[in-house]
Amino acid sequence: MGQDVDDRAFTREDRTRYRTKVRRCLDVFARMLSEHDFSVEHPHVGVEIEFNLVDDAGDPAMKSAEALEAIADDDFQTELGLFNIEINVPPSRASGAGLTALEEAVREDLNIAQARAQGVGANLIMIGILPTLRPEHLARETFAPNPRYHLLSEQILAARGEDIEIVIDGVDRLDTTADTIIPEAACTSTQLHLQVEPDDFAPMWNAAQVIAGVQVAVGANSPFLLGRQLWHETRIPLFEQATDTRSDELKVQGVRPRVWFGERWITSVFDLFEENVRYYPALLPIVDDEDPVEEIEAGRVPNLPELRLHNGTIYRWNRPIYDTAGGRPHLRIENRLLPAGPTVADTMANAALFYGLVTVIGTSDRPLWSQMSFRAAEENFHQAARTGMETELYWPSVGTVPVPELVLRHLLPLAHSGLEQMGVDVEVRDRLLGIIEQRCITGHNGATWLIDDFEHRLEASGGDRLAAMKATTRRYQELMHRNEPVHGWPTGGKGD
């Protein structure tokens, strides 16, 4: 959940100083956008994947420290819970066979990590929410030992002033409370990064918002939480509620949530950072020694640490990223709405769909966001999270249409065109987008497979939900490591 910080207590003076400093950073950022070179000769893409750890029975394994020590690879890092770890794959070019090289790197890293983690009794599994999680796994004691997580939890609960309430109505109903943000650890995601130039950022971000519903519908992989069948992508409402700093009264007043789809199309990347500073009080008011004005006046590239830290505590589903590398600034879109899994092949297919669609829609002469309201895009997003591949989405010039038909008839040709614009080899885009095509033809994605397999095993177990959840989790893990796309996984217990 962002950069490391030391454990500390914050004073009123800390918050006042931080507000002043983050506004100073924002002013410098505005100046940089007009004065500095953010150009991208060869756009880079990147991926982060969060994993759950399970034991041989399929239950959560509270062994992140032991697993990371065994894996001994700096690309793997802690995450919020003791049953989570994350891999950050170094960015690379998308052109040519770049996406295939990225896929092979992730697969190799996963194979090595799995072999090493097994030695300490942990197995890596890529899934949006682990079906075998139970209330005792989401307790204060299951935080990973990183001061940032405890600080964030304390600050969010202090801002809220009361326990966090989680209510999700799906096939079943979940109504529970938490006195920390640890339920967010149940949400394991894939985060896709796309490097863009300042002039391209707004149309690319708007395009990412337009397609968010499609991404979630096709990639859904989180139908279960705490033994209940909820939404096809239950991560979405869970994350929105588990980190909500607002009491009911603040919600009624229109205070914006920290996990946010947004409220409007933008005209500049500056719009998003300005909203961050204008609307959100600091959760981690840590002031760095860097003076951004001095840095820019001296001809150096400022790191803008307060602006970046503040941005890291506002969880947009498409988050703007400012960063520096090799003494140069750059901008990225961090697409945060997809679940982990089911396989590395599926993950890269989801990535190809995202990169292709954002590229072609973001460079269109008549952009789609000029033909639909922002509210329609948000409604698409949440409805897709609820019903997955079964969703009907609104699309300009098409109307309301089932997701498989929309993707097959309208969006896959666009994605092919976008990947071609990026210079992706035809064999690569045919293979990856072919996975998306087959998902839509069969109607099978991670969520539908999990639901189907669980129903079969529930019947076979005589109604024992926990035993069925464990059996489904073990079968999922086995198929995941074969790296065969989920649309071809056997259903109904076949092939056991």
C-alpha cells in the first residue's frame, strides 16, 4: 500500500506544515508541466501483482516474512496482511515482443518464488479474494509488521471516528464491522502501469475511465468473501468500504471517499493532483527536507515527496503517478481495478486489452468520453463489478449491450488497432487478445469458474461450505500453476 514510513505520532503542527508543503509541491508540479521535459520516446509498461499465501489445505498461511526470506528477491515485497506478498516487475517496452517478455519474466519469477516458499509451508496463489478467508484471518494480529500499515489504519479510524462497517449485498449478504483496515488485505489486485506524456495524460486517463467497466466484467475473479457469494468482483465494494474515512454524516454531506472512481472527465493531469490537495486532508503528514522550489531553481528535478505520499493515500481506480528516474521526471497511469489472476497468461491478456483500448481511444479524433456522461462510466464500473460477464453495459452509438457482444463486435478490433499503434508484434496481440476473445465466446472468466466449481463441491460435500471452499481453492491453485487460460479450465469437477 505504498512507500515505507516510520512509526510515529502526528501533531497539529505536523498537519499544518504538511499542508503548506504539499501545496508548495503542487505549485512546483504545475511549473514543471510547462517547463520540464516529460517526453517518452519508447513508452514503458509495468505490472504489480499481489499474491495470497496458502497452506496445503488451502487455508491462509500467515507466513509473509518467512516466504519473503525464502524467496530472497527484492522484486517481492510485503503487503498489508501476513498472508499477502507482492511482486513489482521492472518496467519494459511494450513494442515488439515486449509483452511476451514481460509475461515470461513474471512466470519465471512466480515459479522460483513458489518453489522457495513451499519450503516454509506457503504456496502463492493469484486470486482477487481468497475463498477460505474467515473472520479470524482478518484480525489486528494479521497485519504485516510494517509501520506504514498500522499508521494508515490508525489514521483512517481516527478520521472516521468509529468502526468500519462493511455491508455487501450479492447472492448472499455480508454485514460486519472492523476496528482496523485489515479487511482490505483480502483484496489482492493486479496493477498495470502505462507511461504517458503530459499532453497525452488527460485523454489516456479519460479512456481508462471509459473502459473500466469492461475491464472489470471480463477480468472478474473475486466472487467470495468470508464464506459468502457476493459480487463477481467483490474487491471493488470491499476496498471502497474498508478504507472509508467518512462517517454516515460526512457521506450525506457529499465528502468524497478516498477510494474513488472520480466525478468528471479531466483536461490535464494537474486536475487530479489539484483535487487531491483541495479535497483530502493528510493521513500521513510526513514532511521531507527537500525544498522543491530550491530544487527547480537549481536546475534539478524535484522528487515532490509530500505530493507523492499524499497521492499514495488516495486510492483512485486509475491513479496518476509522478515519479523520477535517471534524473528525469515522468508520468504514469496506474490502473488498479483488476484482481490478481487467474493465471499469468490471463493477467497479460487483461493487460493487452487495457493498453490497446486506452491507446486507440485516447488518440481518437472524436473521443468516447465526449459521447457519454461520467456518471454512465461509473455506473458501468459498479454494475460490472456486481455481475461480471453477465453485465449489460452502456456504450456510445451502441446502447446497452451484453459485455461479450460489446467486446467481440466492437472492442477487440479497437484493442488490436491500439496495440498495433504501440508497435506490438502481430503474433503477440493475436495470442493475448485471443484469450479475451475466448473468454467472451465461452462466457467463462475467473469468477464464473469459481462459482461453478464451488457449487459442484458444495453438493459433493453434502453442504459443507468450508470444505467446498477449501477444495475449490486447492483446485484453483493447481490449475493456476499450469498457466492455461481460465476459459479452458474444466468445470463441474471434471478432470479432478
